[in-house]
Amino acid sequence: MSTAAVSARRSGQVLADLIPSSRVRDVALVTGGAVLTGVAAQIAVPVPGSPVPVTGQTFAALLVGTTLGARRGLLSLALYALVGMAGMPWFAEGGSGTAAPSLGYVFGMLLAVTVVGALARRGADRSVLRTAGTMLLGEALIYAVGVPYLALAADMSLTAAIAAGLTPFLIGDALKAALAMGVLPTAWKLVDKR
């Protein structure tokens, strides 16, 4: 069977759909996505002058959304957010609770995973350029919620919140998008060869 025929047969799927379907699978994927995001949040580098560190959290969240799809991705990040707000120290730098000025980024991730998951189901994770666009859109959604929340929570002007909670992260986010541009389309190519 040609690669084009295999790709056409897999349209409407995300990578997680390639695992045989069951409730156990879905629970394991949702829980695994939450744990992956929590572990990735511990990879944190403080940013001078900002209450928000550079973390692997956004990359993990967007990867969860694209690989699990919108519904499972949203459930996974909702589990991550709820357990973290309840006290599990797995937000950035071992944080938890509801008082962190960076909590808005977690809320933004809920929106982002839903959108990137829906786009992935339409094939937006199958080529380098589409994956780049998907990841950048996801990151923009995270900032669209996170930066205004930071401004309110830290009593900053919107300009100061942009300077502290967006500008220092653009290069790192471009690198995360580049990593996703290599990983996701490659994973699909490997699957299509089987």
C-alpha cells in the first residue's frame, strides 16, 4: 500500500488513536499526559526579573494535545491543573495551589491543548510547516491567557507583564516548536511505513 493511501486511511486520527481502543487506554493516556506535563514543569530555568521560569511544561502540554487529541488532551491538562491546584507540587519549580502568578499559563494550556488537539486530528501534525503553525498557535493561546493573568496576579501593567511573561520566552518557544517540528512528522512517517 502506498504511503499516500496509508496517510489517507489515517486521516482524522491522532497518534494515540493508533493504540487499540479501550477505557483503560484512555485513562492511562490522560493520566500519563498529566504526569508528563508535571515532570516537564520541573525542568525550569529562572528568568531574571520574571516570576515565570522557562520550563518544559508548555512543550509537554502541546505534545499531549497533538498526540492525544482535543478531548483526551483537555482531560489530561484539566487533571494536571486540578491536582496541582489541590496541592501536588508539580507546577513549575515544584509549585502548587492557586496563588501562583503563573497559574494563568496553566489555564492557557487548557485552551491550547484543545485547539492543537483538534488541529492534529485534521492532520496539522503531519508535516514540518503545519506542525510549526500548530505549535506557534498553541503557544500564542497560552500567552493570550497567561500574560493578562500575570498582570492581574502580580499587579503589573500589561506592558510590564509582556516584558516579564512573554518577551524572554520567545526564543525558547521557537526552539520548542522546532523540536516538535522534528518529532511529530517523523513519528507519523515511521507509523506510515509500518
